[in-house]
Amino acid sequence: MTLKTVKKVAGLNGAIKVPGDKSISHRAVMFGAIANGTTTVEGFLPGEDCLSTISCFKKLGVHIEQAGEKVKIEGKGWDGLEEPSEILDVGNSGTTTRLMLGILATRPFHSVLIGDDSIAKRPMARVTDPLREMGAEIDGRNEGNFTPLSVRGGSTKGIHFQSKVASAQVKSAILLAGLQSEGTTSVSEPALSRDHTERMLEAYGVTVKRDGLTVSVEGGQALTAQHIVVPGDVSSAAFFLVAAAIVPNSRVTLEGVGLNPTRSGIIDVLEKMGASMEIRNEKMVGGEPIGDITISTSELQGIEISGDLIPRLIDEIPVIAVLATQAKGKTVIKDAEELKVKETNRIDTVVSELSKLGANIKATEDGMIIEGMTSLHGGAVSSYGDHRIGMAMAIAGLISEGEVAIERSEAIAVSYPSFFEHIAKLENK
Ligand code: SPQ
């Protein structure tokens, strides 16, 4: 357990390249593993979650070489995956668990998935139920809702699935199973979740049909190896976008950040709150839009964040709560019940830890209400093993009077191993 102390800074200035996108890094490896031929990945995120994905596919017999941000995957097609002799350990990663279940559902062998204490509490029935309906045999604790889970894949058939939640992991798991199932598989969701799976499957040569909130694929499709360039992770950039907006005397440029509209809700929020921000050098990289974002210290106004915007910024809500403490008036976050089933219950952890630093914040059934502006003070907080809570607390520490001591800060390596180095690089000395 690592305790990290963060102190108030005089300003943040300069430019950084945030690490590769976590969602896209996972998918690049997974799709490379089921594709035919050698896939190479550039800009891969060497965070613990994505390393768990690599380790699981190695256990499935795929030859993978990873050195920092470069990965080489020797794919032998769907049939190249072999029955693992060991348990597949997904670590802390919900994306690994749910997308792997979709892939394993059609493989004619037995495998067992296990993860850490946080994964053991995250609901999997949202994926295991539809995959069973397609014909996969899946068992596990609480009737297949919690890890450890065992899968015996086999001959599956396409279904139409109406998801109750806007979840890219649910959508992706079912579509991946659909690629090796009989007939058509389609998924409809209540609001559009991140669409990296759809974009990347197309890049790997798969035909994906999109019609509003419904996506469908035909069974029997093979993937062809690719060279994938991973954009910077907007969810990691979000911590420094917020930091630069709230720390006095700051001006920060974040280079090569992914601007996929299904992920860029944080930019809409900063604009609506009145942040002084500019986006330059916009271009497409591997089917994903990217750009450089420059942001300076800003006067901010509280706003309401709700509805279809929520899936576009779901992982940014912990740091948006920090932002809201420095905005004039009230910020209301609604329709965000999904926060309760992330690495922690992020409504509870954000509210409890920010309250310890003096924030005026209260939990609601589906979100939180924050009254600004408040001057935060130092104190002892915990990440509770949740990388995004750990980083949100560190950003709060940059403006707090007195030190913020973050317990279990090692969790940050799940998605942003160079986080504290980047703070040190930007900090006014
Ligand atoms: O992979 P994991 O643990 O689920 O990670 C998180 C995160 O904060 O990094 C969520 F806790 O991101 C999810 C995200 O919330 C990553 C993801 C994806 O890559 O498909 C989709 C979102 O989850 P969901 O449940 O809405 O599909």
C-alpha cells in the first residue's frame, strides 16, 4: 500500500503527451489476437489493465511481444486460441473481463476468469446473460454474475439484445461473440456508448452496420492483422485539463488527445463552464480523431450534467467533481447510476473523499450535487484501490491549503503509470 502526498503548486505550465487510450489499447491487443497475421501497435498504454489483457491472451496461446508502447501480436485467427491450462487473471480490469467473455463464448474449450477484490464485486450478468442466450455455457458465483467465472464456449447463434445500460463493454462483448455466431447479432442501447469497438473492427476488415443506437454484425467474419496507432487517452488528459483550469497561473497543452465524440464530454463540460481552451492540429489517426488541447486558468460556472452526456464522460466524473468545487454556484450531476458499479461505487467514494478536504458535496440517488466555490484543505484520503479516485484526489491536492495524503495511490498505475511524473514536469518550480 503506497501513501503519496500532494501539495499545493504555484502553477502548471508546459506540454505533455498523455499515455495511450486504455479502451483502444485493450481492443488493439484483443483484436490482434483473433486476427490472421501480425498486428503491430504503437502508442500502447503499458498500464496494469492493458498488461492484464496481454497476459490473458498469452495464456490462450497467442505469441505477444510488448516493449513499452510497442506491441507485436502474432494472430492465428479465431481458431488459433487454445484452451488455457491456467486461470485467466483479469486483475482490476472490467474491460478485459467483459470483452474476453464475448470472445471466449464462441471458443470450443473451457476457461476460468478471475480478478481482484474490486472485479469480484462488479456485475457480469449484463454480459453473461446475453452470452448464455446465444448458447455459451457460463457459470460463476451468484449464478454467473460475479467472478470467478467459467466459460465453455461452443456453437452460438445470433440474438438481438436490448441493453438496459449504455455500456461499451456490454455492446462489445455481444458483438465479438456475434462475429463467430450463426446469423445476425445486434445490440441496441439507450444512449450511445463509446464506439471504439465498431471503429476498430472496421479497421480490421469486419463489416459493422450502425443504425442510430443499434449496431449489428453478421456471423462468420474473420479479422485481418493491422498496424494500430493508439491516440492519447482523453480520460487521462481530463485530470490535467481540470488541473490547468483550477490551478492559478496555469497554461498546459495536452498533445495528441483522442477526441472521439463518444468520449469527449469533458470538453463540452469545460466549455459550458466557461474554461479558456483551444483545440489545434486536429486530424484522424487509425479511424479516431485526435488533436492538441491548450487550456489556461479559468473562471468557471456551475452547470447541470445529465442525460446522453453521461456516457460520454462517465469515467471523468470523479475529476469533474473536483472541477465543480472551483466553479461558482451549483453543479448537478444526474443520470449517472452506472458510477455505482465501477472500480468502486464512485458516487460514494468521490463524495466521502472530497468531503474530507472541505468540499460542499452531497450524494444523490443517481449522481451528486456540488456547491462552489470552496477552498479545499489538506487531509488524509484513500483511492480505495480505484485509479480515477486516486488521481482526482491528487488534482484536489494541487489547490488545497495543506497536504493531501493519498492512501493506496499505487492504483493509479492501472491507467496512468506516469501520472506523478507529469505533475512534476508541469509544476512551476
Ligand atoms: O475497464 P474498466 O475497469 O471498466 O474501466 C473503466 C475506467 O474507469 O477506466 C470503468 F471503471 O472504464 C470503462 C468505461 O467506464 C472502459 C470501457 C471500455 O473500454 O469499453 C467502457 C466503460 O464501461 P461500460 O461499463 O460503460 O462499458
